[in-house]
Amino acid sequence: MKIPENAIIPSDKLTKYLLIFKQKNDKSKYLLQGGFTLDNWQELKQAINKLIQENEAIEDITDQYGTYYQVIGQLQGLNNQNLLVMTIWLKRKIDNNFYFITLKPDRS
């Protein structure tokens, strides 16, 4: 199955979390390898959308919020440097919408 194209990717998730340096569980340095910065966060959003169009979603766990899915694949960088990532999505029980949770390097 594929995550639908109308899945919700909150801008704040990109601009206030993924692309901001954090002491613990930082993802900004990894994304910088692909050329993604706060200045071009919209490009990251487009790359995530492309990733979910090209790769299958794998059902993970279900809890009180809904069902979580993983999508693993190559995030196409802006500098021809592709990044192997795992994205996590939630199909919310409350409204059945798919919601972007996070992205992390895939080390498998």
C-alpha cells in the first residue's frame, strides 16, 4: 500500500524539528548531507512526498491514536546525494487521515 498523496506533512515538523539542530536525536546534520536546510524546507517536503509515491508503506503498530506505518527509501537530495531514510506515518483513528510523524536515517 502507498501513503496517500493528501497525507498531512505539518510545516512545523520540518521547520521546528527536523531541520533544527538538537543535542539528542539530531536529524538536521543528516538532512544537510542532502542539501536540506531551513532555507529550503519546502524542497524537503516535496522530497518526502516523492518518497511516499515511490515506496510501499509497511504497517507497524496500532495504538489508541491509530495505525503507524513505515516507508523506507531513498530521499532524493538537492545536491545529487540521496539519503536512505525511514519515515513514520500515522493513520489517525479520529479522522482516518495520514499524518507525518518523523523521518530518521535508515541504518538497516
